[in-house]
Amino acid sequence: METDEINEISDEAYDVVVVGAGHAGCEAALAAARMGCRTLLITMNLDSVALMPCNPSMGGPAKGHLIREIDALGGEIGRCTDRTFIQIRMLNTGKGPSVQALRAQCDKHAYRLTMKWALEAQPNLVLRQGTVNGLITDPQPGPDGRPHVRGVISGTRRFLARAVVLTTGTFINGRLITGDKTTPGGRAGEPPSLGLSEDLQRVGVRVQRLKTGTPPRIDARTIDFSRTQVQPGSPLPLRFSFDPAPPDVTLPPGPPAAIYPLPPEAVTAWRPQLPCYLVHTNERTHEIIRANLHRSPLYTGVIKGVGPRYCPSIEDKVVRFADKPDHQIFLEPEGWRTGEVYVQGMNTSLPEDVQLAMLRSIPALERAEIMRVGYAVEYDFVPPDQVVRTLETKQIAGLFLAGQINGTSGYEEAAAQGIIAGINAGCRVQGREPFILRRDEAYIGVLIDDLTTQTITEPYRLHTSRAEHRLLLRQDSADLRLTERAYALGLVGDERMEAVERKRHLAAQALDALERTIFTPAATIQAHAAELGMAAIPQKMTATELLRRPEATYAQVAALAERVGQPLPPIADAATVEEVECRVKFAGYIERQERAVARAAKLESLPLPIDLDYASVAGLRTQARLQLAKIRPLTLGQAGRVEGVTPADVSALLIWLQRHARQPRESARS
Amino acid sequence: MTLSTDDTIVAIATPPGQGGVGIVRLSGPHAWEIGRRLFARRSTSAMRPQRLYYGTVIDPADGAALDDGLIVGMRAPHSYTGDDVIEINAHGSPLVLRRIVAAALAQGARAAEPGEMTLRAFLNGRIDLAQAEAVADLIAANSDAAARQALGQLEGKLSERVRTARDAVLRALAPIEASIDFPEDEVPPPDRAALSSLIASAETVTAELLAGAEQGRISREGIRCVITGRPNVGKSSLLNSLLRVERAIVTPIAGTTRDTIEESAIIGGMAFHLIDTAGITATEDPIERIGIERTRHALSHADLALLVLDRSAPLTEADHQIAQELRDLGFSTARKLIVVLNKSDLAPFPAFGRDGETLRRDVSVGLRAHLTERPPLSSFAGEELAQSVPVIATSVVTGEGLPELETAMVTAALGNAATESAALVARARHVEALRGASAALAAAQKTLRDHLPLDLVAEDLRDAVYALGLITGESVTDDLLGAIFSEFCIGK
């Protein structure tokens, strides 16, 4: 009797429980709460909310696109970055607009606190410290043949929920390795989460191991900055968020730490920024590494997990690219007022004495002192062929996985999955349709479609080259692509929606006006063109045709139109200008990609049952049969992307679908 | 991933053989346009859907009349496939129907893959269960073990060539993509001239393969296979059987004389030029002698000969004579020979035995038993025959042995380097993929010349890699990332 009462008290009921408050967990919890779900976010250490255990950098190609898309869906990562960056730059400015991307260097601690405050300020969201060591599931399968998740266990307490999102990062059976020292841990200084992996396996979820690593951090006061190359932040104002309101900067008070030299060319008027500093390894560094390879756990076999190709350790780089005389090393301040400097490019799990020796072989770092040692981490992940595109597990109804647990790497990849898992947990609780983004709609769609159809053999990082339709997925068009859908779910307010509508309307107006404005080769017009620095107009042409010239800008064309009395709509916003210029200049490419999307749409829209018995499908080849049974794609389009599936196999599936539609479930069950 | 559904395809819609009326069906966005060009009629009023019009079917290339016929058009989605459709009703002769198909191909249509019309009907939701079964059967037929093995070898050789082109494009693409995705790493800026020459090398390969794939060239340069044998062993019915199982229609070439009939067919993915000949007999008749000369001429230009024997009857003097002729022309040594024991549905002549496993030995023995008095042929029919010449029992009545014969024909053709490259890309799917790649490569060169940003060049090159991957079965992303990470030291 008494014990029952205690249970009554300690059981708390929520709509959605999110486990882990990293970048995935924060977005998942915020999205669910913003949709109106009563949400619990439970994490092992409230001082590590939204921690950046690796590089305190956000964005870059594809990753910056993800941040823009998460922001367009009402997520927090973009705003939080804008409030806390110590440097921001636009990358790929010499290339086309579809691959330009923002990259920011954040104040690691300001970021964490700013995100924690956003969580605390969110109605419907409860933030709790605690370690989850078990799942509560129904003993009996539900109507869809799967057991349903009912909550999580934390010590002696139970948190009941209608949907659970696991975002446990590298914490499940995590192991930290430096040289010959191995300690259990999820991150430096924090214990691993044990027990959850066994519990997942108990309910039929497969786990495998992956590896990643991080470089040493050194003390800024021991760096000879005079022997580095300064990399300043952008001289022009830049930010991630589409939010019409400018960010309220939440860096620690006061000026940046005086230990970082700020040459005049690195001073930016629009907002104070810190530079990063570039140095290079040399032959002596490489000799030290080669002489100590036998002490590297990567080469001694201590580390069994597979590491990422795009983020190799320094020992890997030296071995694999033996004839390269030097490698770049970026020294990145970890914050506004800290002397800790991240040594980017020096990712290693060699012993501490070797780490110090190789650092000191670099001229600027001759007196360097390590503040934190670099290490590799090995952890369990759940091969993501076990989740569907909502990120719900195939085995357990209502259980969602997001972030590194799905085998990805990167804060942005984690946050993207977090917001999708959180939205879908909310949709499930509220009885709404699943929220799925297609590959042609968003990099988030590319990411999740890849995870659910490809075999993960290294931590998955998104690259722009993974997207088929890069031109349709520009960072500046994320709001046009996604905000309307977020608005329908209550994830963004009226102000954001109105801004998107204004942008869309203005772009449409401008495109229309360009088409209707005609320039003739008349002498007066030629004179105006020459004055504006434009090439001659050889024959009668529309403003669209004029803008299509590689060097022409909307501003120029508008100025010319103004002078000849046919003014174009004035556009102040750079993103809208870019939208118009891209639509005109790359019209051929965009139309081609849109055609390809339309062609594939038919297949994409045909659903395949999750429990399809591939053995019963006539005409499938054995290899396709095995792969499809493993991956279990949800649409015919996805099936076509599964490795080893040919067009003939897709045809065979089409026929099966047709038959199935005609002989519904009765015969399948009997 | 799958066959495209936005181009126009053409096929003979009626069952093969001599029917009263045959139908050629065009399906796709340009069906009406092509159909109208193929049809000359007196009234110039606009054609309306669901109405029959009478007129003359012509080859628009030279205006030659092919046949009188009826034309009917249907507009999407009210048609069999759900596309815009044109059906041309002509007289049922296979030759006439193939000529109409050839004319449609020349006007820009693409030969339909087996079951492709039905597939479109599926995609457009216009199909019933019976038709669904029919498509399943077609796909199953495509994947039956013997045909698949032969096709596998062929596609392996094609893939090798395509892969060299694909590798060149990937090598061009890797530095562009690396510089896009890793702008802060030390990736040397791609050199436009080097890119252009890599693209050009890929263009050379696709152009060669496409030249080999041109329908006309397959007809002219496909594997020349002479069907020979004395009268009444079933040569013509064998020819018809081989045509009945053809996988796609290619341009027919009319026989130059009444004595040799030439037909083209795709067997196991390869183009065959099948030539039915008059028998070679000792004769003084001047007309027959002309026929024999022509047969000899056909044989002397053939890559492969089928020697058809009647398994239900003893070998004759004529069989012997033809065999000798074949031996003298170098078949079974320099050129390939297949012995076909036809009429296996009838009781076999005792000397040939009954058992399939001993058939090879039996035929050698049988030939020997009848021809021992003639030493040259006995050596041909003895050891040599047993070693290198396939002997296949067939029945055109029951269909027995025909799949084995097709496999043997493809295997024989594969051993012949001269015919291989012309026959490599006969499948419509491959031609389509190569055309896509070739267009994308040309676009990439233009984008380079126009000095547009390199990421746009990358878009073209990715289209090319994708199209070529449809043939080799490889995906863009994995190979591209592999190329990037193996070539550049990227490490953040």
C-alpha cells in the first residue's frame, strides 16, 4: 500500500520525454513543446546542455544549410549561434550561390548557457537532471504488431510518456582512449551511460560501434601569435536566422580577452569578432608521429570502431598522405573570455607526451602547454536502417532516435534529426500526419533519407555533394521552402510567416516585371547602360535576358530600368535579390532539376508496407530481396536508392503493389 | 533509377506472326507529333482523339509509302498507357510493321523495353490484374537463368567501357566537389583546361558506344548469323521462332534476293542479323546455282552459322555437302558454328540416340556412321566437332531447346571481338542512359566555356555520372566521396 503510493508520486506523466540535452535533444524538446505537447527533457548533467565537446564551430557547406533549414522550421540552433558567435564568415563566395554557406565560431560556454535559457523560457517544457537507464514498453504488441513505448526509468523513478526521443550521443557504452589509457566515458570528465544499450537490445534493436576523436586544447598564453596567419571574421554583417528581429548578443560581458592579438585589418565595425589563426605542421611533426605510431590505439588495434574519412586523425593524415610536406592547423579560440584554444586539424589519440611533442614541433607552438588532452571516443550507435523517415524505430512504436545514436557526426546533423524527431513525436501524440521532408525539399530530407536507405560504415556527415538537387536547396531559400509547413504546426509565429510571404511575393513581382521590361538598342539606353558600367545592348531584349548575363546584377538592371522610365520593384533584402537573380541566371539548371524531381515524384509517392514479405514478390533478384528485407524502404522511390536494387526490381515491386491494392488485407492475413 | 516515363516509346502492339491487321503503338508526349509525320492523308483537318482516319503510312525520311492504314489518337490520360498515344493499324506483315517502327525510331521515338507500355499503364494507374501478370512474366523471362548469364557477360563488357568514362568524369568532379565541401582545406583550385580534357575523354567513350548503338548500325553490323541446312529441316520455322522470342525490334533489312531472307533480332541483349539461306545442293539448274552462289556469299560474310539437321531422319548427301562447305569456309575453327538438331519433338532417328546427355557423342557418331566414306568431313564431324561445336536439340513446335540455342548464340558471338562492340549497347535502357550522359557532358563543356561557376559544371557532371551509373549500377555519392577522400587530404 505504502509502496504503491510512493510509486504514484514518483511516476510523472508527459506527452513526450526527450532523453539527452545535446544539440538533437534541445531541438527535439523545443519542437514538441512548441507544438503544445507537455514535454520533459532529461539529461545527465544540466551544466552540459548543448555542449560543444568538439570544435566550437557551426555551419560550413551543407551544415550551414542545415542550420538555415532548422531555423526555417522554428528551431533554435541558428538564433543561438547568432547570439554567441565570436566570428562569422561566408564560405565559397567565389562559387555559385547554391554552395555558399555560413560558418561561425561560437563562444562555447555562452552557447551552452544561451540554449539552456531558451529551454527554460519555453512553456510546456520541463528540464530535469537524471540518468536514464531503462525504457518502459508494453509487454504485448499493439494493433500494428509492435510494442509501444510507455516511458523511461531513471534510477527508481519512472517518467511515463506517449512518445520518447532518445538522443544519447556518444554516451551509450562510451569509452575514451588516449594512448594506452582507456576510461569509460561519454565525453572528457563525464561518465558513460550504461544499461540503456542492453535495454535497447532487449527490445530487439541492433547496436554497433563507431569511433570519433577530438584534438588537444592549448593555452593561448603559450602561443606565439606573431608566427601565425590571422584569419579575420566577415567585414559585412551576417547571420544564420531568418528571424526578422536582430539577435540580442549574449556573449560574456566586456571586450574579448586581450591575449588574442587583433590586428587592425581584423577589426570589424558591425560587431566585435575574434580571428582564428593558421599554422602548419612540418617534417619534424610528421617524424614524431611516425616514430610513435606503435603507441597509437588506432594502429595497435585498441580502437575497433570505424572513424570518419572526412575527419581523420593527424596520424591517419601523415600515413595516408605521406608525401604531403605539411598540414594546416587552425588555432580557434573557444570563447570570448577563455584562454583555451582548439587545435583544429590535430585530432589524435596518441599519448599525451607525443601530443605535446608534435605541437611543439610547430614554430608558433614551441612553448605550447596542453590544457586538455586530445582523445578518441568509441561508442554504441543504432544502425539507422532501424528507423523510418520520421526517425521512429521500426521495432518500438513511439520510440524515436536522433543524433549520434543514429550514426551521424556533427552538431548540425544532430540538431536536424532532433527537430524532425521532436516534431514527429508531437505529431504522433496529437494524431497528426507524419512530418517528412523529401530530398528535393531540404538537406534535412537528404540526411534522413540517406540514413534510412544507406549502410552506415563511418560516422555520417552531410556534404552538399550528397544532394541531387543542390540548386533547389540554397541556404537563402530555406524559409521559402519550409517555413509554411512549420507555421501549420505552430512552430513559428505570424511574424515569421508574414516575412516569408513578403519575400515570396516580392520575388514573384520582380520576376514578372523583369519579363515585361524591354530594352531596345536605342542610343539613349546605350548611354545609360554605359554609365552604369554595363556592356552594350546589341538588340531588343527583356530585362530577364539582360540579367542573365553572368556579370549583371539586379541592382544594375533595376537602375537601367529606372532611367528609362520602367522601374522594377525595389528590393532591399539581399536574400530576395539572390532568389530573383538565381531564378533568372540559372533558370535552365533549376528547370532541369525540377523536371527530374517531378519525374521521380510518382515513385516517391507510392508507399511500400513496412511488413512487406519480400520473399513473396515475384521477379525480385536475390540480392535485392535481401537488401530490401533489411532496409525496408517506405516508398518505391526509396527502394530504388537501396544499394543493389535495379530498375527491374523496382518494376517487380510495382506489380506487387498493384496486386496488393486489388487483393486487400483479408487475403494477406488469412 | 528506372526507365524514364517522359519520352516517347514505340512498339508493335499486336502478337507476332502473320495476322490480318497489325498495330504499331506510340506512347509519350511526342506520340501525336511523330504519328502525324508518319501518316499522309488527304484531309488536312486537325486530327481529333478517339477517331479513326484513313491514309498512307509513309517513311518521312524519304516520303516512301510503307502501307495503307488507319490511324487513331488518344489523349492522356484516356489511353491504354495513360500517356498521349497514337496507334497505326496496318496490314499484319511483320516486315511492314517493323518498317513503321523503324520510321518512328528515326523520328525520335525510342524502342520500348519489354513490358514498358504496360509499365507506363501501371504508373498511370490504368491497368488490370491480368495485364499485371503479363508484365511479371515478361520480367521473369528477362531474368531466366540462361538468358541472364549471357546478358551478364555482355553487360560486364559494356560496364567496363562505361566505367572508364565514368571514372574520367569522377576525376573531373572530385576536385570541384572537394573545393565546395571543404573550402577551408588545402584543395588546389580545379584547372578548367584539365577538366575540359577529362570530360572530352569521357565524351569519346560515350560517342563510340552510342555510334555502336545506333539502330541502323546494329542492323548493318550486328552479328551476321546464317541459318543453313538442306530443305525441309525447319530453317524457316527456326528463324521465325528466333524472331518470335526477340527482345526488341530493330530496323529490318529486306532480303536482296528471294533466296536469302534477312531479319534482325535482339537476342540476349545482342543484335543478330539472321539470314535464312537456300540449301546448297549439287545442281546444274542455272537459277538454283545463282541461289547457291548467294548462299556462299552470305556464308563467306557471316560471323556465325547454324547448321540445321533433321533429328528425326537419317543424314543425307545434302547434309554432308553443306557440312563440307561450312568446313571449307572455316566454320568451327576461325568462325563459330552451332549444330541444331531440329524436330526433336518427333521420334529421333535411331542413330542419334534418345538421351540428351549423349547427344553430342551421338551426333558425332551419327555423322560419322553416315559419312565415313568421305574422310574430310569425318574429321570435321569427329573430334573437332565434339570439342568445340555446340550441338543443341530443338523443337520449334514445343519450343524445346530454344533458350539453350539463344544462349549458345550469344556465347558464340561474345567470342568474336569484331562483332562485340557493335552489339554491346543494344538495350534501349543503355542507349537512353548513354544519350543522357552524352548530353550532360556536352552541357558541362558549354558551362565551362561560358565561365559559369564550377558548381554548375558539377551539376552537369553529376548528371553524367548518374546516367552512366544506370548502366554500371553504381551510385553517385559513394563513389564521389571515395574519389574525394582518396585524392585530397581533408581533415577538420
